[in-house]
Amino acid sequence: MTRKARSRAALCGAGALAALMAACTHATKTPPMAAFPAQASLECFVPTQEDYAVTIVVRDTSFRDSLWLRPILGEIARNWPVTLPLPRLSVDVSLTIFRDGRALDPKIVHPSHIREFDRRALEAVRAAVNDTLWPIPARYKPDTLDALVRFGAQDIENAIVQTWYSVVRPPKPARDNPQPDYPPEKRAGQQVIAAFTVDSLGAVDSSSMVILSSTDEDYAAAVLAVLPHWRFSPSTIRGCKVARTIRWEFTGKE
């Protein structure tokens, strides 16, 4: 898939954004990943080295039926429970489907040599074709359809359908954010955990604020009072600023 083609690809609206609503904590963690069907335009699209894709290529280049292939890709993605960045390598899995929808047992034809990565990729393709019959469209005359499912590189010739997996960058708080108006001498041993949404401009949505747990009601009230004044660098995915709901822990160490 060319850079120009990728620049036309996209997130799928609210459904995709819902996948971003994962909690994060004060502690630094490996950025999670989210999956997005590549379909429409996204002006802020910026690929990163951590991005990778699941792509289906049909060996017969006369076959271009993306509508038939997309549900198969969806089933593969559903059985591909990947939430963290993976090796910057690729694994190719063969996929042969017969006229009646049956499929040969998929095989790895080009391994990444990362055993767990390859195993999970193979199992995802197997689950997709073992659970469901995929009869070849009548308009396609051959009785078998040979395809390749690639997990890894985004650039691949003759790609018909593709799903991206991209790193979700969490919001980062401004260094000069004010602290809760609560006596320092009382903070020892206290803890408040709050959840709230940081919008795409980096502001806290006050209507989203909720206290998840607290050891002191006054400390919790001080947290709720100060949060609307906090500012963040917003969460990003593929270079796009997006709203994201996070968790934040306030302790006596603040």
C-alpha cells in the first residue's frame, strides 16, 4: 500500500475512539495499541515506527473484491488479541479458500522468527477460517482463491484490505499544574484515585470527573476542585489528537 493510499486511510469514527477509552495510571507503562480499519481520510495521519498492519493480498491480481475480504479480515483481527507493540518484523501466513467456503489449513510461509508472534498470527488466521465458511463469490471463476495474510509491514503491493495497529500515546500533564488545596501535613498516607476525560485540546472535561476511591473526603473534594484547572498534552494516535479517559492517583507524595 503506497504512502498516498495510506494517507487516505482512516479511523472508524466513534466506534474506533471507544477503543481508546482504556485507563492509564500515574506510573509509566508501555503505550497500548489500538486497531483501526483503513478506510477513509485522516488529515493528521502520521505513521510511526511502532505501527504495523494486518493485510490480505490475493495472488490473482484480477481479484479486487474488498467487500468480500473485509469480514474475513475482521475475523482475523477479532482473534488477534494484541494490545501492545510487537517486533518490527513481519510474518506471512498462506490462506487458500475453496469455492464452497472451506479452507486449507493455513501455513506460515515467511516467519518473523519471533516464535510467539508467529504462533499467534497463525492461530488468528486458523480461527477465522475454521469458525466460518467463506464461499468464493460467483463472479470469480476459479474454484480456489490463494491469499497471503501479512502481520507486520504496512507497505505491501496489491493489498486489498488492511487493518492498522497503532501506538496510543497517553496524555501528559503540564509541569505547572496546580496541586489540590489540601494541607501538606495531612497528606501522609492519603490517596485519591480520580478518573476523567482529557479532550483533544488537552483540557479536563469537568463533567467526566469521578472519584474512584479516596481515604479522605476533603482530599477528594480538593482534587475535584483543582482538576478543571489542569492542562495536558492530549493523547495522540497516528499523529492525531484524540480525547481519552484516564485514571490519576493523588497521594501524599504529590
